[in-house]
Amino acid sequence: MLFEYSIKGGDFSTAGQASSRFKKVLQQLNVPPQTIKRIVIALYEAEVNIVAHAFEGTINIEVQPGYVVMTLTDKGPGIPDIEKAMEVGYSTASPKVREMGFGAGMGLSNIKNNADILEIQSKINQGTTLKITVNLNQENVIKE
Amino acid sequence: MKLSKVAEILNASVVCGKENLSREVTHAFASDLMSDVLTIDSRNLLLLTGLTNVQTIRTSEMADIQNIVIVRNKKVTPEMLEIAKENDIVILECNYSLFRACGKLFTAGLEPVY
């Protein structure tokens, strides 16, 4: 099954709508609640990152019998130093983002904690792509 | 502890989910930083926060948090209420500071997450 959602940069009133819609899909598919939580927290963090940092973005999700792959591609400033961005506490978020309760430099590391595989590609002044894979059967996990 | 008891201890008003006040909470977490809220174990959890924007409710929805206390006499917005209703989230509003609300609930036996 394939799903696609469009994300507008800077629009915090709608941030999280795509994650909310996909959560309902997972519930309908009877995915266990603890697995749903891992998937949607990773997705929501990544969605908020697009809203916080990029001009626009697209979420493509592929649901397979054993796993979910979520690919988030944005047009935006890109990440100059991915290793640095993965550090807890490192943030380039604006005051507006912080007012919304985010921007503490925890997003990418929290995505990694909830994902089984996280791949990040970024080009300066072009954009960033996150590929997040979460296994649906957490008792039979294939790690990277 | 039942949510009805939480409301009584905090002298709080129920602005969403009156029908779910018999729900039990065992643990509480207090934060205005949603990034932190997204990292915790949320079973039977009560979230205390003074952050009143739609991302408070979105974060709760994603983290499976069903019970929220809004402190410092802040008011929820219509958009927050709409998403909370959709997701069966109970919201209480209270006039106390975050510190006072936490102190009262801790004394009454609610456990910290860590």
C-alpha cells in the first residue's frame, strides 16, 4: 500500500495532520499500539522538521507486510552537518518553532530511537530526504 | 487515581471529555517542551503543561496521551478542543502554577515517569 501527503513549510496550524491521518490508517490495519506509537512519533517529528525548516515537502509511505518505509523529501536549506544535527541539544530552530514546543534539538535523535533504520541525505540550499523504516513485527526485528 | 480526583485536587474545570472522568492515571509528566513529551512512556499518563497551542494536542495524539491538565490559567483554543474530542482526550484547566499543581498531585500519590 502506498500513501502520499504534502506538507507546507512554516504552517504550524496544520503540522501533524499527515501523521494523524496515517495513524488512523495503522489503527485500521490492526498494527499493535506500541508499534503505531514508534511509527507515528518518528513520522510526526519528521513532519514537524519540514514545517519548521523547509519551504515544502512530501511524505511517501510504503506499507509492506513486515515493515513500513516513510520517505520525507523537502525543498529547503538542507543540513550542513548531519552528524552535528543528530546530536541531542543541537538546534537551528527559530524562536517561532520554540514557541510551538519544539526546537530543542531532539527531533532527529528521537526519530532514530523510534526507527529500525534511518537514512538521511541532504544537499545545501536544495533539501533533505529522510528514509525511516520501522518493522511491524517488533519480535522479529531486522536491524541495519 | 481517577481523573475526577485530579480535577478535585487541582480545583480544575473539565473542558473536554466529561464522560471519561473515571479514567485512571498512575503517572504524571510536566513540560512545556513537546520534544520531551515525545520521548516518554505514556501508559496511564497525565500530562501537565502551560503550552496552549494545537501542537500540544497533536503531540498527545501521537504519543498516546489521553489526559491533559492545562496550568497557569491558560485557556485551550477551539482548534485544540476539536482535535482533543476527535481523539478522546480529556482536558482539565486549572489556575495553579505548574509547580503547585505538580506538588499537589505528587503528594496525593501520582508517580513521576522517572
